[in-house]
Amino acid sequence: MTTFYDKAKAFAEEHITPLAADIDRQAAFPAALFDKIVEAGYTKLLIPQQDGGLGLTLNEHQETCMAFAESCPTVGLSYMMHNVALHTVLERAGDELRSFVIDEVVNHGKVMALAYSEFGTGTHFYISDTTAEKVEGGVRLNGMKSMVTMAGYANYYLVLSHTSDGSEGITNWVVPADAEGVAFKQADWHGLGMRGNASCPIALDNVVVPERLRIGAEGEGVSQVFEQVALPFILGLAAVYTGAAEQQCAIAVEHAKSRVYPNGQSLAQIETVQLHLSDLYIKAQNARALTVEAARSLMAGEPDCLAKVLAARINASENAIEASRIAMRVVGGKGYNGATATERLLRDSFASQIMAPSVDVLHVWLGKALAGLPLL
Ligand SMILES: Cc1cc2nc3c(=O)[nH]c(=O)nc-3n(C[C@H](O)[C@H](O)[C@H](O)COP(=O)(O)OP(=O)(O)OC[C@H]3O[C@@H](n4cnc5c(N)ncnc54)[C@H](O)[C@@H]3O)c2cc1C
């Protein structure tokens, strides 16, 4: 881990940890906290220094997502979405759109999000049923996105649609939050966990976007999803769920030491509990080690970096869920009844297996990647 991780960790402990329980209780996006994240410069992380950003890489992206998630996974997850959307623009947008977005993020504190998933195509978000029709002044979009993290807070949403010229493939757009016809269905967010994400549907009802807000050419959406979105997104999720597993371990260890029976024996003195603590620590460290290694491999451009990133995300997701089950056994009634964060983290962890690409889909992709087969 770099010194940037230490900086993000210190920021998270000061600003995020104290709010974590309340964010869950309110089940609303923590806008004031995110404003602080913006002010502290974290949303400029991937923007080159010559353009006013921090000029950092997907390694620090991974580190920051992990540091934030070690305080509150829903905050780490929300932050991750901004970086992934921005990375896609930085890598694939033409000069005019790229400069516009950089200016918005650097000089106006604007935030981005991903509005890809739809009710129809579900976890296969690289397929879109959103229609696009050429009209005077741009393209008219119609569709419904199913779960959009930071919906209503973010200023720009990456939206996949059919092509507007009838060509093959899908097209990626930057849609402003205040475009006419964009509606946030905030009352429809009832997430079990990751409740601060406020990942509600967005309706796109005759939304006209100018051609200058198209990322790259018509029909490039699938290649953008697989070449720019996928790796930082899947790596970021590995970091987020590593943070959840680490928190479960830390809470269980602390509880086992401090919970003392009337006869003076602590939970930590019971051998079965010791075995659970051992298992928890291994699961958390294992998630962390593979995530850090995947980021290293990605930055080094190694041939098997895709396999490592997929493995890190699957592993962290499954370890976070399993760590939650074991932690609940150790922490017992206090964990179940909300006296510790155990039950909140358990609910947060369950999001990991269904977030696109779901753990099952990723397992299939990893098998294909190892066998040298195309993912789709
Ligand atoms: C907390 C949270 C935040 C989210 N934030 C965003 C966001 O910001 N932007 C966004 O675009 N989306 C977001 N989503 C949506 C998410 O990424 C998924 O697309 C969505 O949850 C899946 O929708 P679905 O239930 O219709 O999936 P379905 O497609 O119905 O899949 C249901 C299950 O079936 C299984 N399955 C389906 N197809 C296959 C297959 N081919 N092989 C193996 N298994 C398969 C999978 O395991 C999957 O879990 C978020 C979701 C959550 C939970």
C-alpha cells in the first residue's frame, strides 16, 4: 500500500467512521459527507496533474475505495462509481467532452455516476434497451435505469443506449442530472444493505442530449464497458468488500476480548471462538492480499491481470459474506441486535453477490479467461 492509502485511511477515520451507523439508519445518500470528499480532492484522483487533478492511478483508486470501505462500505462503493465513470471519460471521450468533464470535476466539484443497469437486462448491463433517436439538437433517449448509486446527488450519469444511427452495438452518453426528462425515483430505494448508496431507478423520458456528450463513437459502448469500465469497477468492488470483511474481523476480535462472563472468562478464552477469530482473520487478510496483488498486476500490465482482478472481486465478495456469518456467531446477540456493526456489515456484504457482474457471472468469466475463451 502507498502513502496515499494512509492519507485516505486517516481521512476516513476522521470523517466517515463517525457517520457510518447513521448513514445506514437514514438510508439516504450522505451528501454533506460526499461534499467533504470532493473538497478534499478525492474526486480528482484520476485526473492528470497538468489538468488540475492528482494524477494518480487505478492503484490509488483501489486503495482509496478500500480505506473508505474500512470505515463504511457504502461510502467506498459510492466513491468507486465516480472514479469508474470519470476513468471511462478520460480514456475514451473526444477532446471536447474530456476537457469539459475535467473542468466540471476539477473546478466545479462535479460528481459522476454509472446509470447502466436496467430492469430488463439486469446483471448483463452491457446490453441496453434504452432507445436513442436523432432529433434536432442531439439525440432523444428513452428508457429506465434500475439501480443507480448516488442518484439525485451525482451531476452526470453515464448512460448506455441503442445507437441512434441504426448501427451495431450500444452507445455511451454523459447525461446531466438536470437534463429535462431525467427523473430520480428515490422512493423506490429499499436496499437491504449499502443503504447510503440510495441506488434508485432513473427514468429517462424524452431526454435530449447533444452529440457532444457522446463518449467516443456510436456503437463503441460494449468495448468501453469491457476495456475501461470493467477493470476499475471490478477491482474497486474487490476493495470495497475487502473493507467489509476486515471490519467484521476487527469487530469480532474486539468483542471476543471485551465480552466477559460473570465467572471472569472472556469469549476470547474459548477455543471455538479462537478458531472463529483465526478463520475471520485469514478471510480478511486473504481478501486484502489478492486485491492488492490484482491492483499491482493491473498496473504492471501483466497478461493474467484480468484473471487476478476477477478472482480478487469474487474472493472478497464471498469472504465478506462468510466473514459476516462467522462474525455474527462470535458477536452473538449484540451483533444480531445492532449493538455492533456486525449486522449492518452483513447486509452490506450481501450486495456483493448481486452487483453486476454478479459473482456467478464473474465465476464463469474467470473460467473463460483462464481457458483463453472470450468472456461473451
Ligand atoms: C448496492 C447496489 C448498488 C448498485 N449500483 C448500481 C449503479 O450505480 N449503477 C448501475 O448501473 N447498477 C447498479 N446496481 C445494479 C446491479 O449492478 C445489478 O445490475 C442488478 O442488481 C442486477 O439486477 P437483476 O436482479 O435484474 O439481475 P438478474 O440479471 O435478474 O440476475 C439475478 C441473478 O441471476 C444470476 N445470473 C443471471 N445471469 C446469469 C448468467 N448468465 N450466469 C450466471 N448467473 C446468472 C446472477 O447470479 C444474478 O445475481 C447496483 C446494485 C446494488 C445491489
